Amino acid sequence: MKMQVSKSQFKAKALEMFREVESTGESVIVTDHGSPTIEVRPYRKMERGPLEVLKGSVIEYSNPTNSVGEDDWESVNDRS
């Protein structure tokens, strides 16, 4: 289980917690009034390309071969 600390505890011991995250590899969740707000975790260099990162992120892909007309697009200027 990830360690959880309040913002005030984190502020008082931030450097100590950074060292712990670095040495253990475990994340620390910082909370505000009991609700998680920030996760401090070890840095992981992304070795994947942008297309690999996006792979599997499409939620719905229905009727990809249907034509799209001008009326099917929303214009930024039409949002009044």
C-alpha cells in the first residue's frame, strides 16, 4: 500500500520523503483534508514513442469508413 501523508506533514518532511521514494521506489500520496491530491513517485524515463503511448487509448471506434460531412464537425466559432 502506498504511504499517505497530509500536506502539512509533507511540507515538514519533504526532503526526507523524496529520499525515501528514491530509495524504495514506492510512491507517496499527499492528501488535502483526507482526499488524495498529489502523488510523488520515482521518475521513469519514457522509452516508448508517442504512438506506443497512445496505443489502446481509443475508447470507441465505430464506423470508421463512414463519410464525414461538413455538418458533422463542430466549429470553435459556433459555440456561442
